[in-house]
Amino acid sequence: MRNTARGTFDIEMTPGPPELQGAVDRFDFRKTFYGDLQAEGAGLMLSCGDPRAGTAGYVAIETVRGSLGDQRGGFALQQIGMMRAGEQTLQYVLVPGSGNGALEGIAGTFHLTVEENGTHRYELEYDL
């Protein structure tokens, strides 16, 4: 049965040392999730390109630990984002096989919306 969890999250990003002789930017990040997902997340983002010109890409992976509804455990999320001519695309999925605790076997997709005021909203569609 497909379930949907909704809420918001706060994110704190910290630049890390560049990778590949400065060709790739690195960011470490931490998240706090609120709503149907009460959890803490930590991850790593690598990016390349020129976001100011509207052309760039990034990949990120993060681990999440906490409670999803009344189930306690963790899972990992994987992101791939691209900007081309100012148009953005984003894929955000739960990593297969990453669920643990009561969330073992979880699968699904994560949808992100950033409002004009900077609020990050999520919708997690999942099977468990």
C-alpha cells in the first residue's frame, strides 16, 4: 500500500574542500525533518557547472534516522539535480536496500518544494 508523509525540513549546508583539483564543489549538510517524518539527516553534495549562468548539476546522498509515523528506523536518500538554460530538474529517491529498523524494506520517492519564503516542504511517497 502506498503511503504519503508530508512536512517541512530545515537544512544547514557547509562548504567543504573542493574535489578533483577544484573542478567539483563539495558541501556537507544536516537536516531536521518535521511533520510525518520526525528525523535527523546528514549528507554530502557534489556539484559542478555555473549555477549563476543557469547551467549546473549536482548529486547528493544522505542518511535519515528517526520516526516515520509510528515506525522508527532509517533509510538513505539519493538526489540528482540539473539546471540547463535556467530550467531545473530533480530526481529524489529512497535508496533501495537502505532501510533499517522498522523501516527495513522501505521504497519510494521524495518530492521537494522550496517556497518563496525559503520554507522547504517535502512529500514522501513510500511503500513499506
